[in-house]
Amino acid sequence: MRKYDRPERARILARTIASDILLYNRAMVEQGVKDDNLFDVLADKITDSKSEYKRRVTDEIFEQYNLFELALVDKLLRALATVPSDIW
């Protein structure tokens, strides 16, 4: 498999993976936001997803950019900004 070697393509991949986390785990994500422990609740899913992302991008992209982490914040937190929580 050819790895993504351009930041823009890797960003799209990261956002897609993060969107899938939300899509398949919405109740867990909402509860994690409410309880302010989102990254603890999703630790296994995030670790697995990050491994998949790393497998599909070049080492240079993975090491130089924090695209996966930015996608998590954008897709998981920003998407649920209306959920009542002490973190807001």
C-alpha cells in the first residue's frame, strides 16, 4: 500500500478516522464530554485509530505534523460543543 506523503491528504485521512470514532461511539463520546474524561474513555479506540493512521502515512508526515490529534479535537470536541459539560 502506498502511504500518504502530503500533509493535506494525511489531514483528510486523520479527519476521516476521527469522524469514524464519533460515528461508531457517539454515546461514549457524549458521556466522555459530559464527564470530562473523553480521552480516558476512548483511550483504546484512539490508540488503535492512531496506529492505523500511522500505518497509512509516511514517517515524515507522522513525526512533523500533529494532524491526528488536531482531527480528534476538531471532530470529537467541536462536534459536541453543545453537550453540557464543565470543560466549556
